[in-house]
Amino acid sequence: MKKLSSFLLAILLSGTPLLAQVATGSAAAPAVDASRITLVIHGGAGTITRALMTPEKEKAYQEALEKALQAGYAILKKGGTSLDAVEATVRVMEDSPLFNAGKGAVFTHDGRNELDAAIMEGSTLKAGAVAGVTTVRNPISAARAVMEKSEHVMMVGAGAEQFAREKGLEIVKPDYFYTEARYQQLQNALQQEKSAGTPDVLNAPTKPEALPKKTKVKMKNGKKSKPTGATENIFTEGKKYGTVGAVALDQYGNLAAATSTGGMTNKRYGRIGDAPIIGAGTYADNGSCAVSCTGWGEFFIRATVARDVAARVEYQRIPVQQAAQATIDKVGQLGGDGGLIALDRAGNVAMPFNSEGMYRGYIKADGKSQISIYK
């Protein structure tokens, strides 16, 4: 009886589904080990270069990324789960106007903010997602509620909002998501669309976001202050790339992934990208790796990017860095661009991208964080 109890305890700690382990006889579980905790994040990929970035802007992004890393790290360090860590990390970025998620979400063609998010845990392959929500302050928490408090994986629109409300999540008025910089982005996109005469074209070459021709300048104490509007917050990830995400490994050996986005500037017709689609923009499996993507969603959906990385690790038995790069290369061959973050159960990190830059970073058990922006 004592041996049986030890056997079951090992199975529960291992993070691999119970039936799978009983069937294969693989009950050996890695011991609880705080030294392996790892958290990786991204804040969007795109036309991000030093030429387009001021020192003040770069500092703001670095501080925001560091804040997100520390939020998740604090949970992991205290013995929390990878699932709790990725949710907390993404919530920080959703609450920042710097990123295209939550508060900083871009506008649709009709002048709305429609938000998507997904979350997945690697130990059970459970997942949850929401898409097209307009009143949920933190879509990533709504995605987790779908995973844990419903029998479904994805909910969209008004139904997802009703569910979030019934589960006690914070609901806000749609204008909570308004930021002047993102609104100006939409105006620029509409003007470019009108000038080019190419509405509804999603595959036009991506260019750095242009600033409005006219910018208000306020006077303070007889001196010009910083311009308002888009110049306060120059978003350079481009029309198709802004997304935030996190992947984590906890001391129990379990992986998790989370992704959140406002989608594409000037999107129409209820367009949904890859972020909330399990296997496209988000995936986690203890048997391979955890992945969160940012990029031109249509291509990431077609290439099932997140699952493709995991499949390469699982079936080809290649390192996660090699698998991630091969998949990004595949996206490039299709004509798309962007990037991803990936993490395996040994704590190996991959952060490949084929755009000009990607806001990214990671932190390990020693508490030393690494943040990068450019190539």
C-alpha cells in the first residue's frame, strides 16, 4: 500500500497526464526544483529599430518589460505555478498603454478595440481563449476562466463578455481602451488606405507607422512641451504585429503559455488573428515546450506555428532553439513575418524573429533578467 501511494504521488508531481503515465509505466517524476524556474516574455515584433526609437521610449519599454518579468518571477520564486505566472505577467502588459493588448489595444476599421487572448497549461493540455471582446479589462484572465470554469475552449464576442461578467471578472466601458496614439494610428491607416485605393487588402507590404502631419504642441511656463498624441507614444511594431505573451516553467516541471492582443490596426469584419487560436499563436505541452507568438496572424494560423514548434521538438527530437528557428523560417518562406518565444522543460529558451525587432526578455531562478529589443 505504501509503495502504491508513492507511485501515485510521483505521477501527480510529474505533470504528465495520469492515464498516459500508467499506460507507459513512466511514473518517474522530476523532483521539485526551484533552480529551474524560467519565465520568457514578448511584447510584439515588427519594424522596431534604433532609428525609430528615442532613449526615453527605449527606457519606457525596458521598464515595462522588466515590470512584467518581475510580476511573474515573484510568483514562481514563491513556489507558484507556471499558469499563475504567465497570467500575472500578461496582465501587467495588458494594463500598459505601450503594448497592443488590453489598455494599449489598436483600433478596428470601425473605431473599436476588439481583444483576443489565450492560455494553456502543459501538464493537462487544458486551454482557454476569448476573441473579439470589448469590455473585459484583462482578456487573459477571461481566457483562463473559460479554461477552468467552463466546458469550452474558446468564446467570442458578447457571449464571452457575458461569461466574464458572470464569473466576476473586471468589466470596463469600451472607452477604457482608448489611447490617442492608437487612435492616430487608425487615422493614418485610413488615410493610407484611401490614398492607395486598396481597402480590405491585408497582404500589403508593412511599413513603419507614420506620424500625423499635424501635432498639437502645448505651452507650459513659456516653453514647448512634448507633443501630444502619437508622438508621445511612437508605436513601431507595425499594423500586424503587436501582441504580448509569456511562457513559464515552474519548480514542479510544468509549462504554461499565454498570449493577448488587440489584433491588427484597421481590421474589419470581426477578423481574428492567431493569438487566441490554440496551436497557432499559443501552445503548451510538458512533452515538448510552451510557445507564444507575435506576428502577421494570417501566416501564423496557416503554419500552425505554435504547435509546429512543439511538434518538431516532440517528434524530431531537436533542441527547442532549432525547432523555433525552423518554424519562423517557414513563416518567412510563406511571406509572413514576426516572432515567437519558446521554452522547454529543461529551461532552454528560444526567441527567434524575422522582423526588424521584437520586444522580448527572460528571467531565470537567479533573478537576473535579460531584456532585448533589436536584432
